[in-house]
Amino acid sequence: MKIGDILNGKYRIEKLLGKGGTGFVYLCTNIELENKWAVKHIPAERINIKTISEIEILKRLYHLSLPKIIDVFRNEQGLFIVESNIEGIALDKLLVQYGSFGPDRVVSWFMELCDILKYLHSVRPRPIIYRDMKPANIILTQGNRLVLVDFGISQELCRYASKDSFLAGTNAYAAPEQLIKGGKTDQRTDIYNLGATMYQLLNGGLPKRKYAGSRFNKDKYAARINGIITKCMESNPEDRYQRVTDIQQELRLVKNALLVNKARQGLVFKLEAVLIVILSIVSYFTAVMGIMGSNLNN
């Protein structure tokens, strides 16, 4: 396929947005409505049960921070999934640009991602386990909102299954249970992935497999956040936070402490500014009085 091709008599290809192991993603314009969509093309030979699972999962989701499927069609070239075009930049690209982020920004993103996971884990009748949280799959939109993309290895939680149907995960961010045969993933797996992601955003590097705290604690607030991350990334799922709401409770405490500290710094700055003005005024009048006294003596 090439630029200008019309798909399904409806979508004109504008440009290639990206490509991966499953296929290609194009930016397309609906030629009737003139709005833009991301169209994922999966060649026929690459269509499998995971592809169908991703479609079925996304069809069920209604959240501002998740992509929405609006059309699906097939032809001799394969399967096409039309979904929201998310305009923004992936966090992995921002990491390349900035290296790492401060506690304020990280806490805000941490809480926002917890909100998204809380929604996925509350989907009924079966919760959605995302399983692939990492900076490359998180888009910061032009409106400063995070959007989670790529549900290629997500799955519904089946409480009666003793193990996952297939192994999946990005090694640097994956929980131990994702990478072993017979492993069983659940909400706590997403919590591990989230912890690994936040570690990288805060510290600028990837965590080691046997994670035992950060060597990069920049201040007491970063240290507190890393303490939360440590619990997220415990090897044993029973030792992690069991729900994202538990993480959010601790993050609120850190956020409040950051706000108090920011307010205190602002007050100190204002007091310093007032003091500088007062000293300037005193210095000015001292100089004036000195000049007047000298003139009187003469």
C-alpha cells in the first residue's frame, strides 16, 4: 500500500505512522467526514488469536485515556483496524530528550496511569490485564493527558485458569510471572510493569531484575517515590501492592508533601524578595542621608 490509496472506499492513506511485529499503522483521512484516524494493517499471514483478542478488548473500552476502535474490515491484504489517532509524543522519546523527570511530574503521571489501570481492572464481566506498560506505549497528548496504546498482548483475566494462554511481555519491564512457562498474570502484574516504568521516568535508567531500591535518590521526595516503586516491583506478587488504589493512597501523601514544600519555597522566595526591597530602600536612604550630612558640613 502507498500514500493516496483508498481503503474500504472510505479511508485515504496520508502517511505511515509506524510498523512493528504485527503490521503497519497509517494515518488516514475519512474522505467523507475529513477527520483523521489511525489505521492498523495486519497482513493476512500475521492474523492470530492475539489479534482478535486485541480487537475484542478495545471494543469494550470507553475511557478518555485509551484508544477507541470505530471500524474493522478485511480484504485479501489482511485485517484493518480503524481507531483513534492519538496526537502527541511517546514517553520513551521524551526520556531521550530529557533523561529523567522530577518528582512533581512523576507523581502526577504515576497517579494518572493508576487511574487508567484502575479502569481496566474494573471492567466487567472480566477485568483487562494490560501486561505491556512501558514508556513507548504511553503517549503524552498536546493537552498534557496520558494515553495508553498497543493492547497487542493484553488479555481478559480468567480467574479459573491456572496459567496464561501465552507468554508475553517486554523483558525490561515484565514481571517474573510473565516470563516463565506456566505463569499466571493478574492485576499485580500490571502493578509491576507500572513500577518499572516509573523507575525509568524518575531515575533515567532501567531497573535491574533483582530490584532492591534505587541508587539514584535525588532528594527525599524521589526517595519516597522509589520506596513505592520498590513495593510495586517485588518479585513475589503477594508482596506487591494488591490494588492500584493502594498505590494512589501513598502517592497522595507524597503529592501533598510536594505541594507543602512548593508553597514553603514560594513563601521563602517572597520573603527574600521583600527583604531585598527593604534592604535596598534602607541602603538608598542611608546613602541620601550621608550625602545630605556631607552638604551640611560643607
